[in-house]
Amino acid sequence: MIEFKVLGPLSVTDGARDYSPTAPKARQVLAVLLMHANHVVPVSTLIEEIWGASPPRSAKPTVLTYAYHLRKFFAEQQPEVACMLQTRPPGYLFAVEPQRIDANAFRRLVQDGRRTLEQGHPGEAVRLLSTALGLWSGPVLADVPAGEVLEAKVVALEELRQQALELRIQANFQMGMHRELIGELRSLVTTHPLNEWFHERLIDALGRSGRRHEALRAYRDLRTTLREELGIEPCLELQRLQRELLTAGDGRRY
């Protein structure tokens, strides 16, 4: 079965062979159609994606040419995909079963994982969310030039990816996997030095693992970074966490 991957490099594959077009503009047009699958994409939207606010006079016939060559390419390489690319005034529609696009499978798994966690089943939530995150092989459409239309879709998916990661970490915490998370959380705070949520989870995990001195040092490091970079103090949740670490000897959770 042909599947379409956008959570990383763009790929049209049957598992054994990749049928993705190589021409950059054809890939860009295909990416827009996939990101709006089963909805008509006006030619004007494709023009906006490729040229922004200053398209040339030849923009419309050029876009029509790109679409023609894209359909011709798939007719020769993978006729099943060619049939999915349909002309529908005022533009084009890519008709495909939603589950064939990895972004849709990702959204569904995150939704299921969130609901399962809310229902009090962290183990199953970890499984669902880990499966969702495992669909990613790099940044969204990593090898496709993104204009304003695609960029909006990319940003939304990347935001959902972070939400999925946070939910999975929450589920891990509920399972008591504090020690197991420390390495991953150290990596995350290095990659996202201003993300206070990741820092809070790391500090909490260190404290729960009996490494209070490391937790307090991590707080001091974050406070220094926030002051130097943004001129702000850590959020109230982090300040409360620091106080709990400092007063752990009087019966508090640490």
C-alpha cells in the first residue's frame, strides 16, 4: 500500500521503493496537497506558497504546468497516486485515505494517548505516545522548501510533537520512572535551554531520585540563563519546586 510521509523528508513509498518526485517545485506542490488532503486547494493558494505576495504574471500557467508534470510523473511511476491527484475547480484535490498520511496517524495517536492518560492509564498512554513520536524521522518536510502556506502547517505539527512529548513524559512520571527520564530530560534542556517545562521536569526527576544537590544546581543554572537571556526569573512553579527542595528535611515530598 502506498503511504505518504511528511514527518521528516517527503516520501511516497510502498515500503520497498520511494516514488517521490525529485523536482523541487513538484515536491512543494505535492507537499501542499498532502497537507490539505481531501480538501480542494485553490490555484491561488499554490501561487501564494511558491511566490508569496509577489507572484509573476505567469504564476497561474506555471502552477498548472507543475500540477500537470506531477500527475504525469505519477502516471508513469505509480498510477495509483496519479488517480489521487484530481482537478477540482478552483484548483486541485488530493483524494487519499487519511491513515495513509503519517501526519494523520500521528494526530490520531496523540489524541488517543491524551485521552488514555486522562482516564488514568499511563502505561497505555506511554505506548500510544511513543508510537506517535516514533513516526518522526526529522523536521516536518525536511527536504521541501516551505513558503507561507506550508510553514503554517509545519509549525502546527511541530507544536503538536512537543505536546506529545510532554504528555509522554507526564505519563512516565505517573509510572514512577523518574530515574529513567533523567538522561532524556538533560538532553531536552540542552536542546531547549529556555523551555521551563523541561527544566522543571528535570529538576523534579533529580529531586525524586535522591539527587537534591544536582536538582538545586540545575535550578541555579536555569535561573542564570533566564536572567542573562531574557531578564526574567523562573516561573512560579519552578520557584515553588526550589523551595520544596530546600526544605525537604521538614517532611516535604523530597
